[in-house]
Amino acid sequence: MHGNQFEEANSQDNDIDAFDKLQSIKAYSEAQDEFNWNYGIAKAAVGAYQEAEQALLLVSNEHYQSDYYYQAWLCRCFIMAGKASLAWDHHVQIEASEESFR
């Protein structure tokens, strides 16, 4: 196995391990914004956009919701789920908010 192939295989194994761990604590952590943030972004990063969207929408902390990365990942989830108009509406709402001027 060449170096790049080994690194890719090892990375995939680590992703599976991380998702196994996240899945194992999901039932106990779904009410926590930190869990939903991490779970949602992790799911989106591997292309599980519907699950990612569901988790990200559970985040209720305004500090997290106003974060650029949260907004970008949520919009990407909307777009990849065929909800481009929802992503655009979200983007326009954020642009019009006071946070966009800071």
C-alpha cells in the first residue's frame, strides 16, 4: 500500500471510529448544542446532508447560530438537499441582521 493509500484508508477508519462514538452517545447528548454542532458539521463533511441539517437545526444557542461556519454548513445542507431557496432566504436574513455589520 502506497503512502497516500495508507493515509486515506487510515483517515476513513478514523472517520468511522468518530461516527461510531458520536452515534453511541447521540441518545444521551441530543439536547446539547455542542453535540448537535459537532454532529451536524461532521455529518455534512462526509455528505450526509439530511442528517446534518437535522442536527444543525437543533442548535438553539444564538452564539453558535451566529457563527459563520454554522451558517455556511447549514446553507450547504439546504442546497445539497435541494432547498436552495431556503439557503438563499437564510443568507439574506443573516446579511440583513445586525451581526453582519460587526
